[in-house]
Amino acid sequence: MRLTSITLCSLLLCTHQWVQAGAACVVAKRLGDSLAVEWVAAEGVSAEDALHQAKQKLLDQGLRGKHQGLHPQAASELPQAHVVIVQTEYETRIGKRRTSYGCGFSAQSETQARKLALENLRNYSWGWRPELGYRVLQAFRY
């Protein structure tokens, strides 16, 4: 039996399952300080859906009030990824205590996801420097 390119393509499409997946990280902030972080990473969810679900988790905790806001911090449409969420607590140069979060998603490795999480942390927390330290809140793969 000779397979034509159309038949071959049909067979490949029928046997290959396309899986949508997404991830997102949202931070609740008040006056420059981060109060909490929530994330969603799963198959069958777009990055946009993940953002909405993570926001809803924060709203369900009552984290929306005067001088507070929910900020989408990172999102990904990677079908599979390593996810790293980092947190830091430090004192700014003018003596204010701050908590900040960073989120990273990488198809390559957990190490790459951690690097991206630290870059994300630095982008959203200008007063943070690596020597101030951080801790990994979560590291997982979806």
C-alpha cells in the first residue's frame, strides 16, 4: 500500500495529541511590598486562564483592598516546563522591610527556571540585589 502525503498527514494528526498547557504567577502588592504570590501551572489551561485562576486564588484570600493590587508577574504557554518560585525578604537602602517574589518557567531545566525567576524578581523589585538572598518557595515540573 502506498501512502500519499495527505494520508500520512492525516495519520499523524490523528495519532498525535496536541496538549495545551500554560502557567502564570500573580503577586498581591501593597505600597511596593509583596503580600502573597499564587501560581497555576497545568495541562489544558492557557496562560491567560492560568492568570485568571491565580488572581482568583488571591481574591479568595481577601487580598484586594485599599492600596492593594493584583499584578500578573509572569506567564508561559510552554506545553511542559520547569517552574521555580522564589521569595526574598530584605531591607531597602532607606530602611523599609520588603518581601518580593520571582517566577521562572523553562522548558530546558530547573536551573534555567531558577535563573529566570531571579531575573523576574529583579525586574519587579529594583531594590533587591543577589547578595540580599532568596529562598525557593516551589520548584516543580508540569
